[in-house]
Amino acid sequence: MTSFSCVASSAFNINSTKQLGELLFEKLNLPPIKKTKTGYSTAADVLEKLAVDYPVVKDILEYRGLAKLKSTYAEGLYDCIKEDGKIHTSYNQMITATGRLSSTEPNLQNIPMRMELGRMIRKVFVPKEGYVFMDADYSQIELRILAHMSGDEGLIADYRSGRDIHSITASKVFHVPIEEVTPLMRRNAKAVNFGVVYGISSFGLSQDLDISKSEAQEYINHYFETYPGIKLFLDQTVADAKQNGYTTTMFGRRRPIPELASSNFMQRSFGERAAMNAPIQGTAADIMKIAMVRVYQALKEKNLRSRLILQVHDELVLEVHEEEAAIAKQILTDAMMHAAQLAVELAIDLHTGKDWYEAK
């Protein structure tokens, strides 16, 4: 049992949701946000709202994060080390609805990135002696695909300007000069930029930004006024999916969405959001697979010792011989940036390092 004592002046099992709920909402009298059939909810979204005002809740969230790092990664990955001293994952092509590759046994696509302590897990992944890791990550690939597939002239022009897309969006949506865009304005614009790709609702955006639903709807309305081609594209995509029963990526790959014909409102709503996102995320998956094939072929044709070892969503990792760093960088850059011809240029962030943390 993991015990945790605080101002409650008593020990309790922090891993017991029942005991934790009783402590927070009965002994400490914190305001309960959500109740379940078995008691008070202590889900992450509930605790994150409380953590703003109550330091003890912040400590509990930190404990949960550390406990997961220990069990899932520090201990979990150790158990996956094979006789050759390496960890080998398995990739699946037929599991995700979007067409992305998924990683299992272990899932190396799920190494934490938000917490610095979680990111440090990547330090345990090191290349062979005489090699370095080279990591390349697509920059805003889904938003760039949205600009291309929607044909919205404003978004295309904004990307071609070479300036920070989230600052430009904030300037237009909030009607202020770009020089006066604050970090908060940029953060909110970024949430809208990426949320639109997933068919985010005013409720969802309000939860993400901790603002009122009406204010969130106003952000979305201003966004579509700024980029009207996106609204037309998303509406037409949903209409076509309802008629055909499926969506298609830029390369013609289909995704059936039977939920669109459901009599259940929640399922239909899910189907509409999926229809908006599937062509975008599916096209991103197609582009990544094309890039992977081209990288592999180029490395093989040039008879290099460097090799492709990992794919994490929009990111490719190579184990590169130190003498081949320049040619490997050229191969990786060319393959990823020219995997598709879009109205806006594909962009990548590329780094090298003596471990995965340093390369990322």
C-alpha cells in the first residue's frame, strides 16, 4: 500500500480512488466537480481543475505522473530488453482507423513528451558506438494539409509568408497587429488551429482553454470568418461522407464511417467529427509512409550503414554512422519534405544527438 499523509493528519492509500475521494471532498471539503456511481470522481480532468487552487491536488497529480513513469517506463521498458541489449517494438498497419502505424510490445510511440522528467526517459535510448541518432519531425503537418485540401487562400498565403502561423491567426482572429499578439492570444489561436482539424466544439474548446462556451464559440466563428475556405471544406467533407459512407485521403485511401447513418445522436456527432478529421490525419499517415519508404530505399541504394529504426507518428528516427551524418541528413530531409506536393511546403525539425533525448 502506498500511503500519503497531509493536512488530513491521517494515512490513506493514494491509489484508492475511494479513499482519495473521501479525503479530498469530505475531510478537506474541496468542492466536488463530478460524482460517479461509486463515489467522488478523482479523474485527471477533475483534479487538474482543482490543482489550480489547491496545492495538495497538484502534489497528487505529480505523484500519479511519477508512478506511471516508474511502472510503465522505468520498470516496464527494462522488462522488454532482449538478449541483444535492445528493445524491439512491433508495428501494426491495420489497427488505427486513420491509417497511422501503431506500436506495441512495447509501445514506443507513447514515451512522454509533455513532462521534462518523462522526456528524460529518452536518455536511456542510445545508438551503437560510432553512431548518433538523427530525429526529424514534421512541423504542423495536419494544418498544412488542411490548407492544401481546403484551398483556403488566406491560410495558404499565411503559410507562404514564412511567419509564425499561430501568431498570424491570433492577429486576425483577435483583430490586433501581429506585434501586439500576447503569448495567451497565440496559445488560444493554436488551440483553435489544431482543434478545428478535429472538429472541436465550443464546449470542447471552452474546456481546453478554461473559458466560457460562448467565448469559445466566438473564437471559432472568428476563425471561420478569417479562413472561410476551411468551413466550406469541412462542411462539404461531412456531406460527402454522409452520401458515400466513407471519406478519402489525398491519395484516395478510404475510411468507412458507418456512424454517420446511426439513429443515435452521439454516434452521429462522433461520425461527423471523424469525417472532418479522417482525410487530414489519414493524408498525414500516407505522407509519412511514403517518406519512410523513400528513406529506406535511399539508404539501401547508397549502401550506407545508417538505418531507419523508429517511427513515432510524425517523427522518424535514424541510427546514423558518424561518417554518414551529412548524406543521411540530406536523404532524410529530401524524402520527408518531398513526400507530397502541397500548396504549402512541408517542413521538418531535424536534430542529432548521442541519445534520443538529445536528438529530439
